[in-house]
Amino acid sequence: MCLTSQPLIHLNARGREWLPSPMSPCIDDPIALKRCDSDASRIVLMEEEWFQRDRKLLKNLITPKSDPDCDFKTCALNKLPEPIRALSSTEITRCTKHWECVTIATKTARRPLLVIRLAQSVRDSFGYDLPIAAFDDGPDEYSKEIMDKIAEFPFLDYRIGQHDDYGIAEGRNKALGMVKTKYFLLLDDDVMMLNTTDMQMMIDILDTTDASVAGGELAKRGNMIAGFMKFGYFNDPAKVRKMGIAPGTCQKMNRTVPGFPRCFQCDVTTNVFMARTDAIREIGGWDPELKILEHRDVFIRIKAAGLKVGVCRHIQLKHAPPKENDLEQAEGYFDKRRRASTRFRALGQNRWMFQGSFMKGGLTVDENGAWPDIERSGGFC
């Protein structure tokens, strides 16, 4: 039996054509039942290889011995990552034309005007276009007026799926599958470039070091999540397994990226980052079961795979989300974003054997990466 992907609507300046999803080749290997949609109307069959990928990462971890505060397998991730290394001159291949080595990847949910706005901000800020891989929920087509606006950006590859609710993770995987460059820049659809956005520094980090991810932040919002992550009980007498993220610990640890003194090594960053396309594909991209709350899961797998993350907080982009009744806002968008999070939080946590999570700023960090002043957190994020 051979299962092939369902067709997508492919909209760009070259006209309209039907193309198969590049992320879902014909499946003739063993398959596993991965997910039923909430309305049980569709069964998604995933390749056994993908189904087992994140399990393999966890299986390969070794539970630390003699640590009563962290005695489950994910605790093996508590060690500091290997420092980011500068590449030798023979290892460096410079990117000289941005449009040949970077693609913006974004998932949208019936908000094409925001994607068009993002494309215009690239043109206005840099004076040229970048490839943009945009994947949208379906199934309906847009008006001729919107299609004409999309066609004004020849590097904008805008595809509409057949289903009305892919979720953030699966949609990002679809966009990632459309990328043909060695790097991609992950952005939400309501983000815009600024004249001061230093995309060149992100490229330089990936060109000249062995980092796989180079993060920035949103202007006036900061990078509220950039920091190190840990797992454990955190002095909880109830022995609840938790994941903790400590924003600000990257700067305090002061592991600068070689050649970039304003950039620091972290475990996790916000959804403004450039990454090596092949490296993120190798870990499977985002878990398609997680329609929301996908962010922590992908960075846990990035860390488990030994990929290195650098963050430059002075590289900033603008976050300009529309209001609920704005023209750019799709009907039902907030319902998708506000859906019950309990199921998706539980899915992510069960993957990595913890039961709750918290984010705590202002923590100190010692030379071994420990948080000596950590106390039991009162709230989960």
C-alpha cells in the first residue's frame, strides 16, 4: 500500500498549480497511527521513522546517579551544552547573497494580509526581497485582489492546505519542507522587519561557528524566554517532576558566541531565530500533534540532539499583532489560539517525563550551570 500526501494549493507569481506536500513522501515503509483529530474525522498516518525520532532521543539519555532532586531520564539534559566553537577557515562557506541562503518560514491561519505585510517590510528594510515559505490553513481560496497582492512578491511561496486547522507545529513543518536554502528564519506571521534588524549577524554566526540556531528578540517585548532549562523536583516535597526555564541566565553565565561579544549561548530562545535547515529537519522539526504549545518541545529536542543555540538580544524585529476585529485578523483565529491547552501541555510533558513547568527570572547561575538560589516555584507557565 502506498499513501501519498493530499494536494496543496500553491499560490505565487508564477501562477496557480497543484503540488504534493514535500514533507510527506509516498509511504511504503511500516507506519504508525500517530493522531486522531479532535472530531475523529481524519486519521493521520506518520512514518514509523518520524514517530520514533523523539523517543530515540530520550532513550539515548542516561539517568544521572545519586541525585535525589532529579532521578528521571530527562535529568540528563541538565548538563551545560558544549560551548559554541568557532569554525576554522577551511570549514567556513560565506553567504554573500542573502536571498540565496536564507528563507523566512512562517505558519499563518487565514491571515494572508499579515504575510503580505511581512514581505513588504523585508523589501522596505533591506531594499530587496527574500524567499518566504508561508503555509496557511485551508481549504478556501482567496479573492483575486489578495492573490494579486501575493503575486507582487515573486519570492513569496504561499501555499494553502486542504484542511482548516493544521495547528502551528504541523504548519511550520510544511513551511520548513518548502525551504530550499541552507538557513531559514522562523517568524510568526504578525512580525515585521525593521530598518535596524541585523539579519547579517545571524547569518555570520551560522557561517562562522558550529551553532545551529541564532536567536533575536521582539522590540519593546524583549526575549522573555531566552535562558537555560533544567529538569527536577526543585525542592518540591510532593516530588512533582518539573521543567524550569530561567530567563536571563545566559547573560549571567556569560558564554559569549565566538566573535560576537554581544551574543550569548542559551538553551532556548523566542520564536525569532535563524537555524540550519538540515539540522532542524534532522530532529523532525516540530511535533505535529502539538497544535499549540509547541515551543518548549522543539527546544528540548534541540538540546537533546546536542545542537547549540546562540542569542543576540540586540537583533530586534517588530511584533505588530492585529486586534480581534481588524481586517487582517481571520475569523476564528483566537478560538484556535485559545483552545483548551491542557491536552497539548500534557502531550508535550509526557514526551519528556515531567508533570509541570515554570519560568523564573532573576536566578543566579554558577560556573557549572546550577541555580543555587532556586526555590519551589509557585506557578507554572
